[in-house]
Amino acid sequence: MKSILTIFLIILLGTSTFAQNQNSRMSIMKAEKPILIINDSIIGSIDLLNKISSDKIEEMNVFKERKLSSNCLFIENEKSAGIIIANINHEFKLKSQKELNLFFGLNEENNIYVNGYLIENKNQNISSESIVGIELIKADNFRLKKPVLNIEIE
């Protein structure tokens, strides 16, 4: 009888620990590559440099310790792989922050994050070729007051 009661308690405790939080998915970004900022107006992945010829690159600066923003959405991902700022004479396919917010049914002025970092300049666009995933993060009144988009680029 004791063994049946012990097994029942173990099963009950085991299942009750998973019942505490239904949204137990944890967002961890893979920010291993630096973020590329082109002409101070386009945010993209470093892979864009491989798609254009080197004669179109006018200037390039590499900042190893610089972050896209001081405001980070995910605490566990506050390390940054750096930023590359480049002046490039080339046309890129772009998505504006306003377009992305409207597409997902959000207010056009809502914040957008790239790899967990807030885009502070609302005039900056995101290269559509660099977008790997888009996550809609709902407001929780603790971390976020409004729903936001987190754009994942590689």
C-alpha cells in the first residue's frame, strides 16, 4: 500500500510542476554573426556582403563590442557579436517598420526588435533578404506594455 501511495505522489508532483506555466517556451536568440547597418538606414545580415561585388562597397567600419541598442528584449542574450557599418552603393529589397507592423495587425508605431535589440531609429528599414524569422511577442505588462515584433536575422 505504501508503494502505491508513493508512486501516486511522485506522479502527482511530477505532473503538477509542468502545470504551473502553459507558455514555458523560452526565446533564446542565436546572435553569433554581427549585424550589418548599410548607409545608416538599412539593417541586415552580414551575408548581404557576399551577394554584392566589392567595388560597390565604399566604406566599412567594424565595431566588435558595439550593440544595436542598449535596450535588449532577452536578458539571457545581452552579449552581442558586434556591428558592421558600411556605405554601399547598391539597391536592396526592404521592409519598413511601418509595413511590418501593419502586416501583423499592430499599430504602425509599435517597437520592432532585431535579434532581441530595439531599433531606436524608426526610419531604419530591414533587408527582406536577411529576415529568417519573425516572432510576435504579446504584451505582458511586465516587460512590454504593447505587443512587439522580433525580427531574427542571421
